[in-house]
Amino acid sequence: MIKLCVFDLDGTLVDSLRDIADSTNFALKKNGFPQHDLHEYPDFICDGLPALIRQALGNNYSPEASLRLTADFTCYYNSHFDNHTRPYQGMTELLNNIRAHDIKLAVLSNKPDHFVKVIMDKMYPDVVFQKMQGKSDLFPQKPAPDSLLYILEKLEAKVDETIYIGDSNVDVFTAQNAGVKAIGVTWGFRTRQELEEAGADYIVESPHDIMPLIIKL
């Protein structure tokens, strides 16, 4: 029986691609580097901000440039994170349904911890999450299992009572490394093929497909 659902953020709970791309392009342009089209950004996201900046810089990468772009991205994104970002359709209803079944909710993301809490407060103000965890100095980032196992410990959940839900192979590997099952979602930034190749236990096409699955487990 599932007692805890842990969700990835970007590409799973919220469609944040445009704001992430705009913020990165702002930082690139400000520092004199080429910008990228929106369709390129899904491959840049999921491994955290340092990886996003590294991929956006490409052959222009240097530690110094990365530091400048990270600072400029953070400043811009802090004021523009909700220009286009919205919850995925049907997700609010799903989360409320999960809570109505007395199942705990948590968020685990490679996005900096500050932004996770700010975005969740804005996008899901009426949904109670027992734990929200972003990238911090306390844990290595996903797919290392440390942060997910920390959430389980804090919420007193067992691995066989927990399921992790995300849109990328990073999410699937995180679940596998922690010993919990993974649901891959196809509405996010990555492909069904990536989720299949990563070994997701289940793959769903819509938020409406998740609750019946959870009830069966």
C-alpha cells in the first residue's frame, strides 16, 4: 500500500520550460554568448542548474563564464519564474485526490531549494505537501538517492510504501537507487523512450492515470 508519493517538479508538476529557457537566454545574451531556441532546452534540464548552464554554454564553457551566467540566471529567474510557468492540467485534482486518500505528498527536485519552495507556494497554494526538497549542500543531487531517502526518513515511510513520479531518466534512476518504484510521465520534458530505456516501473500519459495506479499498489 502506497503511503507516500514523491513528485519531481519541472516537467512533472509544472510546465516551466519557457521561463527556464528565457532566463537562460537572458544570461547568455547579457554575457555575449549565443542563445538557444526553446526546443533545445528539454535536453538541458533535469540535472540541475550547473548542468543547465554548462550545456547552454557548450563549447564556450569556462568556470568563470558559468559563475557569471548562474548569477544572472538566478537574478532574472527570481523575478520571472512565473511568467509562463503553470501547473499541468489535472495535477491539482490529482494531488487533492491523493491527500483525500490520506497519502502523504512530497517534492524532490534538482532545482535550487529556494526556487522549489517559491514555485510550489505560487503554483499549489492550497495543496499540503509534507516535505519539499530542492538542491542544497546537504545532499548530492539526483540521481543520488540521499535526498529521497532523507524524505522517507522524515516522513516515516518505507521504500515499499513510496513511489516516485517524474518525467526523466534522472527521476527513474533516483527511484531505483533508493529502492522505490518509479512512475514515468510523458507530458514533461523528456520522451517515453527515455523512460522505457531507464526502466520505469510504470509510464502514464495523463495525471488522471496516476490515482488508479496508486490504489492498486
